[in-house]
Amino acid sequence: AQTVTQSQPEMSVQEAETVTLSCTYDTSESNYYLFWYKQPPSRQMILVIRQEAYKQQNATENRFSVNFQKAAKSFSLKISDSQLGDTAMYFCAFPSTGANSKLTFGKGITLSVRP
Amino acid sequence: EAQVTQNPRYLITVTGKKLTVTCSQNMNHEYMSWYRQDPGLGLRQIYYSMNVEVTDKGDVPEGYKVSRKEKRNFPLILESPSPNQTSLYFCASSHGQGSLSGANVLTFGAGSRLTVL
């Protein structure tokens, strides 16, 4: 079974600084996607970024980028130029294989951006 | 606007009083799913549906029922709610009957906060 581990329950960063959120996972699959979701105080689940495992290039979406290390099964999220609106809980997620599109979520990291 | 709509957004009820949380999507998605979110546990899947009249259990199905009579609707039914079902519930949908690689991105509803006293 796939597992997703986010070992840091909380992090804090100064506005305009860079922060990295860690995530590790376990799978026997060779081709898959990985996701980071953001959950602001509104509780809405928002897709931040996704990475295809067969692509060597790390995905980037504006200030958000990933450091994907397939061999190490590591998938960290880097937020550059942190903004107050980045304050949220962040979840790393890994889809199950087979017919069910279940996402297995990590426990989440609460990120606070300080003014 | 493409979206997943859940109702109610907030509900306080008492043990044993049957309730239904509705979920509707306007994107013609085949796949729909329910998750619950609890502190320190992340999101866990309750039930999912591959298409109309096709449903199956997720990781934490006990105490819940679902139905999929129409493609757009996927209600979550709590026949006899108990306090351990106090949680934040999310409905989600995506295209495709499966996701071997995870290419089909899930679209989430806004969440339903349920409190069972």
C-alpha cells in the first residue's frame, strides 16, 4: 500500500522568505503523479502543483516549485517570496493505482507566514 | 462555473438523527468520492463511485452509506450519526473511471463541517 509521510506538523516563515515543506512517500509503482494541495482558512482544497514521476524536470508554478527525488521517494514543496496569503495547511498526496482514483494524503503541515 | 457543490456547509445534529450531505458536480465527471478530514489524520476516503450505480468502500466506510442514481449527484448518508463522525467532509470528482497514474485531478467541494452531539 502507498504511504505518504509529512513529518513536520508546523512551520513558520517570514514574509518574502523561502520555505520548503517536506514529503516522503512509498510505492512500488514506476510511473505516477504526486500532488501538493493547499487548504487555507476557508477550508477549500486547492491544487498547488503536481509532478509526473517520469519527468526529470521539477514542476514549477509561479512561486511554487518542487524538488522531486524519485530514488529517494521525496517530494518537497518550495515556496519562494512567501506571502501572507500562503498561510494555510499543505497536504502532499499520492494517487492509488488501479481503478480507484483515491488520493492518499499526508497528515498535513500548517504553514504560518509572519508579516 | 465548473464546481462541486456540497450542502449543508455546516450542521450540528444529535446522535441517531439521520442526515444526508448532498454533493453535486456540473462537470460531467464519471468519478466521485467522499473524504473526511480529522486533525492529525489528513484526509481519508469514505466511499467512491466509478459511475452511475457503481459504488465501493474506501478506507473508513463504517457508519456511512452512499448512492449514485444520477451522474451529477453523490449524497453521503449517515443513518445513525455518532459523535465519532464529527468531522469535516469533502466531496470530490474527476474525469475518467480510473486513474492508474493519477493524471485525473480531483476537484473538491468546499467542505461540510458536521458536529454530532
